[in-house]
Amino acid sequence: MSGGKCGGAGPVSSNTGRNDAEIAGTSRLFSGILPDYHSRLCGAGHVRHFSRGETLHFEGDAVRRVLLLTGGLVKITGRSQGGREVILRLSGVGDALGVVGLFSSGLHYTTAEAFQPGRALIWEDRVFRSLAEQFPALRLNALATLGDDLRELEERFREVATERVAARVALQLLRLRQTIGRPVEAGAASIEVSREELAQMTGTTLFTVSRLLSAWEDRGIVKPLRGGVVICDVQSLGTISQEDPPER
Amino acid sequence: MSGGKCGGAGPVSSNTGRNDAEIAGTSRLFSGILPDYHSRLCGAGHVRHFSRGETLHFEGDAVRRVLLLTGGLVKITGRSQGGREVILRLSGVGDALGVVGLFSSGLHYTTAEAFQPGRALIWEDRVFRSLAEQFPALRLNALATLGDDLRELEERFREVATERVAARVALQLLRLRQTIGRPVEAGAASIEVSREELAQMTGTTLFTVSRLLSAWEDRGIVKPLRGGVVICDVQSLGTISQEDPPER
DNA sequence: ACAACAATTTGCGCTGGCGCAAAGACACCT
DNA sequence: AGGTGTCTTTGCGCCAGCGCAAATTGTTGT
């Protein structure tokens, strides 16, 4: 537990309710809802902390609550009967979990595992349903968020179906840089995602990812680290991502 | 309706409003809305017919209207810069197009092309927005539908990232059988999808699909036709779909 | 019927990327 | 420090599936 490199004992995690309400207030889920109501919304739920590696829900579980992440990072995965796992997306601060399932099948069809320690504002399913009736914006925002998730997955589906591995990994690194990249020096950003996870995001193997990163390191494009990568040359990655659209 | 090659001049397509309203009434989009209001909803839009090959909207277009398909079949595709096209999903009777884009980016990020001739009930964007405010169920239903689309794409993403081609094609055939399969004899169903389209759904090439189908024909599992396939042995396809989950 | 076209099949050769194994390189615990 | 477990790298061999070309077959228009 405890997280890898991140500040476990910072002042942030000491105070539960207060800070989380502020974060929730700026989340997309709350967008369009008057701030006056925010405390009411937050008050209807409770805060829970979770540590790295903890599973928030399993594939197949019934949806019993809705979470709004106010800290940390969660990976959403799917598993094949053969045990192979793919990473469908990452959810970060401000993202909601469970809303979709709540309004359709009632089941989680993915697994959510904490990637970095964090915390979430939690509503029991019935509570959230009732809130959604009082605040239609909640559903509207859920719809918009879901639309974005779908959009990104469509893009990645297209990639895995048509691009070769090098291009896919380059594209994924560029996306990760935008979402979870942490600046380290001028122009460089670090991404804390292992080789295996990168492979699970792009439909390849950790070996191939490792080989690619090694090759790119020689060209000064990235700097592989244990459990992560530093992206040095965004432009080159962009070039690689467009290379060789395999014939036909 | 109607279907594939069948009756273009039948009574169905002669009458516009009436029949479409009935179909719309049973669509998922209208679920939870009292039938009394259906005519009002339908009256706010108009009907349009389209023929095979016609494009309903292009990737990048602004979302100007919402369509509810009351006939025909539409393929939703994405294209890479290299011109390669993938089929993200098929939309059939009762499915709505454009809702997502309307409530998020305002743009279509996919292309919709008619697969079979058909027709749709159309609302101008402003009109639909206003209807959505009067009938919150519209948004709720859109949310649920979108959830299903996401769910299916997640499944296919997992497949293309982890399964080998034979398994992916088998799984896709089984899915198509459920959605657009037309029974031909005892236990057999025909699917009118070309090799190339099958390839674009599963992330492979038309050559490989052709080879697979030929091999399966020898085993009596399918019967390849020009522009389609007849599925004879569902069970064997199920077996194939689970075969060989490549090691590791 | 025949021509022109579109979809499909099939042989052949090649290679991108996988699978495996074994050897590093780190981080953490005691 | 040293031990232990995890993550990563790299060499090697191999094969699933692609790319191409040419033949074949089904469809449509005149």
C-alpha cells in the first residue's frame, strides 16, 4: 500500500469532508448545479479512502453505489475467460463510477482497481437515484461523460484494429501524458504506468513494449524508468504514431 | 421491416407517419414515456427515407439533428488518417443517432452509412433539446442505450486486444446472428455482411476472413455466400471462440 | 447472351510481434 | 547489509496472419 511515490501523509488526506466537497464541486458530474446545492449532494454521501491495489468493484457485481473520485487514480479493466486482462480506461479525480450500470443493467461489467491511493465520495444506489431525479443535471452530465468514454474507446478500438504496435503505444503515451503526465523538467513529463499496463492498454505484450521503449530511448525520445516512463520528445512520438499506416 | 432484399414497394414504405410512430413507440428511446405523448414527440419531427450506401452524417459534422431509425440498418464507422475504416457498431430499428454528440462535443465523431435502405424519424437539434427537457426519460433512455453501446465496444476491444482472429470472427458472427441474423432453415441463420465488413468489425483483413470461412465451410459450420454468410452450427462457433486463448 | 464489374478465393512468401527463458536492475523488509 | 520479490531487459526462434497477384464466380446492365 501506500503509495508508490506519492505523498501519503500530506495535509490533503487528513481532512475528509471539506476538501472533497470542494473537489466534487468542480467535477464534471456537478456541472450545471448551483453551488448552493453542493453541500446537500455531498452530505447525502460519505467519504471513503482506498489504497493502491484495492478493488472498488468487480466485474459482475451488482451496482450498489456510485462513486465520485476526489483523489487518486483508478484503472477500469475487463478480463477474458483466459484470464488476460485489458485496461479499458483510467478514471481520475472528478470521474464517476457506477452511474452507467445503475441506469442500465444494474451490474458492473468491468473491474475497478485503485492505481494510486485516493478517496471517493460515495452514494448508495437508492440515494443517488433519488438525487438524479431532483437534479436532472446529474444524468445529463453522466450522459456527456459517458459519451467521452465511448469516444475514446472508439478511437482506441480503431487503433488496435488498424495501426501497428509502435503507433498504438506512441498514441497511448501521448494520451497518458495529457491526462496523468506529471511535468519533471522543461518539456518532459513522467507517466507512472508499468510496461505490462501499457501493454494491456494497447493490446500487446510487456515484452514488445519494453523493446519499443528501449529503442526510443536510444533516439532520446523517452526515458524508461521502473514502473513508468518519462516522455522527452512529444513531436517524435507524434511522428511515430503516424508512421507506416500498414498498406491497404 | 422489411428487410434486406425484400419488398421495396410493399405497403410498409408507402405510408410514412403512421407506421413510423408505432415503431418509434416501441423503441427504447420512448420507453417510460406515456403513449399519449408519443404522437406529440413524433409530430415534432419528420420522416426521411434513405437508400443503401447513403451517408447520414460524416465524422466531423456538427450535430444538427437526432435520428430515430424506424427501418433499415446503419453502420457506424471510424476512419484513420490512412483511410482504413473500422466498423464500430451497427444501428438498427429503434436505435437513435446523434444524441450523444448533441449533449457533449456537439460534433459527430463517427460516420453513419446506410447498410440497408430504410427510414428515420428526425428532430432538429433544438427541437430535440427542448423535448429532452420536457421528457427527462429521453435522456435517461439515451444514457442506458449509450451504456449498452459502451459495453459492447468494451467487449470487442478486449477481444481484439487479446483473442486471435479466428475467435474474434466467430464471436462477431455469433453477435451478428443475434442482431441481424435472418432464419433460413432449421437452426440456420443468414447474415448479410461482406467479408470486408466482417474484417472491419474484427480488426483483420478480408483475405483472412475469407480463408476462415472457407475452412469452416469444410467443417459444415457455415455456408459462405456472396455478400453474406449462413451460420449453420452455432455450437462449433462457440467452441472456436474459446479456443486457444493465446498463452500468457 | 455478352460484356463489364464487383466480390471472393487461394497460393505463396514474408515479417511483425509473440512466447519463452534467463539474466539484470530496483525497491522494500528485517 | 543482505535477502526477497517484482519489474524489466534482451536474445532467440517461430508462426499467425498479412500483402499481393491472379484466378474464379456471382451480378448487373444493355
